[in-house]
Amino acid sequence: MVLAKRSSDNQLTLPQAVVDLLGPADVYDVICEEGRIVITPISSSAASAVRSRLEEQGLQEEVVVDAVSWARQA
């Protein structure tokens, strides 16, 4: 088990052992599941592909943020 501490600014620093195990990532998917916080690294190429696809569809960031917010309320 590796522990992480929350700062006064509500930030978590990933322990080096975790980064070494999973590899570095700039973007993470964060969900709450059964009382746990699940953080999944997203490769930068995958994130770029999603952004490109959204742009191709004419969807702006605000629309996506609103959709995610709505979906999380359900």
C-alpha cells in the first residue's frame, strides 16, 4: 500500500512508486466508485484523439462539461 496526502488546496501528489509502476501521464480520469477514488492515467495521444474528434463534431468544451455534469446527476 502506498499513501498519498491531500494538501490544504485539495491536491494529491502521486507517490513516485505509483508513477514508476504506471508510467507518467498528464491527464487522469477520476471517478468515485463504491466509496473509493479511482484515478486512471490517460495517454496524451488518447486525450488528443478525443479532443480532435469532439472538434470534428463541432462540440465545444463547455457543451462537454455541461453533458458530463448532467450525466453525473443521473
